Amino acid sequence: MGVPRSASVPRGAGLLHDPRLNKSSAFTEAEREALGLVGLLPEGVDDLDTQLRRALVQLDAKTTDLERYIYLSQLQDTDETLFYRVLMSDPARFMPIVYTPTVGEACQKFGHLFRRPRGLYVSIKRRGHLREILRNWPERDVRFIVVTSGERILGLGDLGANGMGIPIGKLALYTAAGGVPPQYTLPLLIDAGTDNEELLGDPLYLGLRQRRCGDDELDSFVDEFVKAVQQEFPRCCIQFEDWAGNDAVRLLERYRDKVCCFNDDIQGTAAVALAGVLSALRITGTPLGLQRFLFFGAGSAATGIAELLVRAMRDEGLPADEARSRIALFDRKGLVTADREAMHDYQRPFAQRRAPITDLASAVEQLRPTAIIGLSTVGGGFDRRVIEAMARINERPMIFPYSNPTSRSECTAEEAYSWTEGRAVFAGGSPFPPVRYGGRTFVPGQGNNVYVFPAMGMAVFATGAERVTDEMFIASAAGVAEQITEQDLGNGLIYPPISAIHETEIHAASRVAEMIFAKGLATVERPQGDLQDYIVSQAYVPKYRSLV
Ligand code: NAD
């Protein structure tokens, strides 16, 4: 399909500097003639596959993933189609570069690596002007904003304005993994200052050079932001990302029923964990409603998963009280019990009516969980005593150390398999290599949020959903779990391989879209025929379009 001339296609050098339209060496002879490009390009005319080959050669020549990250960022700034062609050519290779773990290092060095701005920077000193700032964005139809305050970037803490790397990377995956067309996405940083001394003292730091504001000031600023988004981009879904734990929980509660929004750290994590549990149950052959879950770590990620598990158990017919009683939390003070003086509101529903326990292995012995889920940031927290206790109690103990990065993982895959004599059903938050044990090879899965948020984005985009609900996250989890083959399960793998991420997302997105239509949350007509075909028809494909 050609782009009509009237759509004000820039000419000459201006066209080469427009990342969305630029084809670089792939401009055809006719386009070069018609668009004033003759002489601005070498005579050779490539196709996209040849350009891909050249980009791969250049990426191979780099010696570190950070250099590859910088190369890919520049490609995104100069030739968006080729950038996505590269990413989608080998997701298992490129996702860890544009997103975790490399993006973490890129954020830490953001002020030093900075070349060209991307996204919107909205600082607290611009209060009262947010609509004007949103109008500065060149696109008028924005469907997704990923917004961070930069206060809890991955496991790295407060990185202030350097956190912008996260919305950028996340939205690249909305497109590369989920298929959301990139022109509808907007990375955004709310710069509310930083308490990171190192950054405040760094002459190359690019953010607001002041300490973070208090909760009330932040909340009223976010309120202005959310209203401004509603006014300027009425079809936009806001994804909150990497906010400090309490802010994350508070803001989600404030907006989840009022606007189209979600928090990936809470809800996306929960859906990914639920997907892992659902696949694991295909191995153990037991229903969800008979499980007992013990969480090690009782923060926003753990309680988000706990809430979604309750919801999923209720969907299976279990009364809410009984579902809650099947979940226990254990934090730095020990088992969360009802007699504790201080606890967060979001922990209260899971507080146990029993005597305090301060040792995790004893908690396992007494509560007899079928699954232990680590979200504590404590490397080695699932020690041999804990895992052996799980193996004594369960034929197939479910062991999910989800803390990141790898050094914080509560146990390694090797420990889980060897201390359970190969009976563990295992997935980690970080990637682990295959494990040989007892003559078998186990392939550890990674509970990576990337299985869910791009699918959620694609489903919301394709249906114009008005809200993002827990039911939609449960549907996404079921969709991911359905993509795991019997052979994967036989190898111990409870998440689909990242190499097949696009197929997984499209399937999960169609399950979510089904739910959106069923609940009357869509703003488009339900298409005739197969929903998955419809999702595929709406998905972005990185290919050049004729400009003449
Ligand atoms: P958080 O700070 O909100 O919660 C951490 C919890 O761990 C708190 O309840 C704290 O009391 C508890 N804890 C700390 N030290 C402990 C100790 N010694 N013993 C017992 N409990 C202890 O953090 P969060 O946002 O909930 O994230 C927790 C971890 O989960 C991080 O490592 C994060 O990277 C990881 N995470 C992984 C995924 C994923 O794999 N998909 C998603 C989200 C978060």
C-alpha cells in the first residue's frame, strides 16, 4: 500500500531523518527520483532482509551487550522498521538487550550514554501545564503510555530520570512481541526528583536536580497527569511501571476502576506467576483449589500474585475466605500473622491466625505448602532445609524463586532439582541454564513479564478496551499456559520458549480479547470469525511501504 503524497511525506534529507518513514538503502529507484533522494544514498538498492544481514554483522562485531543496546537505540532513532525487523528476527537474542538485563545497565548510565531524546519528560515543576506538554508529542492518537517515576528501576532502586530507559524498552516489546504498532506508543517519565545522592552529584545527570517530593504532592501531580492524558489522548491506556512499591499499590487502587490502566509490576507479574502455576498443575495433575501457597517476601509483587490466585480460585468455585486461607506470606519478620502490630493493608487479608514462625523451613513444615514462591530479593533464601522439606511433603513440589537479578534468586535451578531428587516443578525470575540430574535434562522456565504485558497491550489495542481488569489478566495467564506443549512439560518447562514469543502473545491476546468482548468492555464491534485471525490482522509487521 502506498502512502498518499498528500500525507505530507517529507523529501530529501528530511525523509532520511524521519525514523518512521526512512528506508535508508532500501529506497527504490522510483522513490529516490520522486522524493529528492538521488545522490543522498549510495547507488546500491537493498531489500529489508539484506539490511537485516548488515545489521546482524554490525551487532556481531560489538563486544558487549551495552554496545549492542546503544547500536539498537540508534537504529530505532534512524530506521524504525529495520529496528523491529532485527528485534523480531531473533527475540531470544535481542530481548535481553533491549530489555532486562541490559536495559538496567543502560539506565544506570543513561545520562552518560544520552545521544538523542525519546519519549516525554514531565517534571514536577511543570505543574499546571501537563496538557500543553502532552500536546508537544507529535502523534495525536496515542493508545499506550508506559509511565515511570524512576524510583524503583528493576532491582536497582531510585534512578531518577535515568529510569526513562524502562518505558522505552517496554514499549519496544509491546511492538516486537505483542504487535502493537509503534506509532501509538509513548514512553513517559514523571520526574519528581531523586534521592539518589550519586545522581544528584553527577554533572552529567539529566533529571531534575532536587530531592523527591512527598506523597501528597506526587499524588496531585499524577492526578493532573491522568486527567491530561484523558483529555489529550482519550483512547489511551496508562501502564504504571517501576514506581516505588507503596506508590504503585496506591496509584493502582486509585485509578484501576476509573480509567484504562494497569501496573505491570503488580498485575503483569501476577498473571505470569499464575500462568506458571497453571502449567505446573498440568504436571502435578492437581486442581488449583487444592493448592497451598507460601510466599517468601510480602511486598507488592507477592501480594499482587496472591490476590490474582484468590481471584482464579474463586473463578473455580472456591469461596473467597477459603481461597485466601490457602495463601500465607512470610517476610523479613517471619510469617505474617494476624496478631502483628504493624502491617500493610494489602497484607492483612493473608495474615494467618496462628502463632508466629520466624524460620522459613519451620513454616514449610507447619503450613505444608504445595508451592513456595520467592519475591524477597534474598539470594539463597530457599536453602537446602526449605527445599528438602518441600520434597518430603510433596510428590512434585512447586518451587518458584522469582526474585531478580540472578544473584538475588532464592535458589538456583540446580539446587531445586538436586535437593528434590529431580521432582521439583521449577521456574525462576531469572534465566537458568538446563540442568542434568539423574540422567535427565531439565529446562528451567523463566517467569518473565514479557509473556503478558505485550499481549495485554495488543488485546486492548485491537478491541479499544475501556478498562483493564483482573479477569483479563487471568485470561492472559490461561492463554500463555495453553501455549506450552506436552513435550515442554516433559522437560520441566512451564513457560513457552522466548523464541516463540510472538505466537504466544498473539494467542494470549486473543484470549484476553475474548474476555473483553464477553464483558462488554470493547469499543469496537466484535469481528466476524476467529479472534486470533483478527488479532493477527491488527498486528504490526516490520516491512517497508511504498512511498510513491
Ligand atoms: P518489595 O520491596 O515490595 O518486597 C520485598 C519483600 O521481601 C518485602 O515484603 C520484604 O519484607 C521481604 N523481605 C526482604 N528481606 C527479607 C528477608 N530477609 N526474609 C524474608 N523476607 C524478606 O519488592 P517487590 O516489588 O515485591 O519485588 C520483590 C522481588 O521480586 C524483586 O527481586 C523483583 O525483582 C522480583 N520480581 C520479579 C518479577 C518476575 O520475575 N516476573 C516480577 C516482579 C518482581
